Amino acid sequence: MAGLYGPRRAAEPLPDPPRVIEEIDVRLLGVARTVCCYVDRDEGWLVDPGPQSCEATLLQGLGDWAPERILLTHIHFDHAGATGALLRRWPGAEVWVHERGARHLADPERLVASARRIYGEDFDRLWGEVTAVPEDRLVVLSGGERRDGWEVAYTPGHASHHVAYLHPDGTAFCGDVAGVRILDGPVLPPTPPPDIDLDLWAQSIRTVAAWEPRDIAVTHFGRWSDVTVHLEELVAALERWGRVARETDAAGFARHVQQEVEAGTGGDVAREAYTRANPPETLWAGLDRYWAKKAEREAADAP
């Protein structure tokens, strides 16, 4: 049976790859399977190091090894927050980032100030220190590049500075644009403000699907080989959550998300990881802002 995004495949264990791509669980706030950093020691790269609050856990997993390249899918703190601190340790590493995020890595002051207004006293506990990345270490991307064997695609929808990377072995490293999927749980979209755009997100999913990747790697959490099923489940969740967000408030939406997580997972480990990686109380505001902005555009375009 053909699916919307290509031939439908049943979930199956990934075949042994020709090299080892490690999955280092950096354990945000000590919770397992919240943030995954992908590492290839032979090729000298890692994808999404996670927040600086988890730097010690990442370094313990890496040992004495140092990367030549740090690939960032986007600059949210749970994906990229440790980057500046790591560059003090690895001054020769280059950092790949979309052009919309590059200036915030080079000068994170405004980004941090804005986030502190949201997180308050929890900022340091959650994300740790945010340090500037030297501009001469940045490889600034716009999407469409082919570099060192990688393909880069601009994939907004979750964030305006989001990219995905296709490795020559067929693995697509998708950050958050391919959703959150942990252990036996469902594929769910992370929708915090300010950049959620359901229309752009749908286009980005089609961009990833057009690569026909062998498997999809998401930061929350792991690699998945049932690509068609995964993407179709994400599309359905985005449509469903978009409708629910228009019909309820923040508290009601958080309850709905929690109910989906509890119904779709089989154990406490997965449920705790979903709650930490994709906090239900943060998700309504991104969708609400999307609908408000869309209504403003439609009103402006009306005759």
C-alpha cells in the first residue's frame, strides 16, 4: 500500500551500518532519552550537542575524542546551548548553522535575555551557561548546500532557523522538524513559540520525504527506519493539534497532550522523557500564535 510520503514500510530494526553512529543520551535534568547527540568518530562530526547543563554527560560519553565539525539543526538551547562552551575546549572545530541562527550564536546576549524572561530562575538549571561561538568557526548555511558529502535542506516550521542534514549513508538528521518519538510512543510535534508555522512545517516534511532517507534521526530520541509511517503520523498529529489548539486554552491543551502521551506509551520511562523533552505546558502558545498571525495575514489580504 502506498503512503502519502512514499511506499509504506513496516517498522523494522535498523541494519548494521558500515560505520558506527553513536547515540549519546545527555540526560536533560537527569532524565533518560530526552536529548540525543549523534556522533561519528571516524568521520569527525557530531549533531546537536545539547544544552550546556548536560555538557559533563556529553564529555563523559565522548572521552578524549574531539569533533572536527558540530552540525546544528537549530539553535534552541536543548539542541545547541553547549556549543560555545564546547568551542573553548575544541577551538578548531567548525559549527554548521542556518544563517538565521548564526548571529545569535556569535552574540547570544539578546537570545539569552529573552529566554530568561520566560524561564526565570529555571534558566540556569535547564540550560546552563550560554557562551558565544567565535564567528570565524561558523559555517553559515541557507539550505541547498552539498558539503563534505552532506546535503543540507532548509526546514522551517518548528523554527525559522532549522535545517536538516542528509548523510551519504541515507540517514536524515532532522532535529525537531521530524517530531518527537521516544521508545514505544507516538510521533508528536514540538510546538513552543515563537516560530511555529504549520504550513511551512508541512512543506519541510515533504522536503525530508523527497530525500527518500533510509532512516530518520530525531534529537528526541533516536533513529527510525519506518520513514513513511513516521512522517504520516507526524502530519496527522500536526493537523490534530492545530485543531485542538483553536478549540481550547493552554491548560486544556496541556491536558490533551498528556492524555495522548499516556495513551500512546507503555511505561513510565517513555512518559517522563516525553514530558521533559516536549513539555505539554509550553506547546499551546506556539500554535495559538500561529493561528493569530494567520488570521492577521488573511485580514490584511481581504478586499
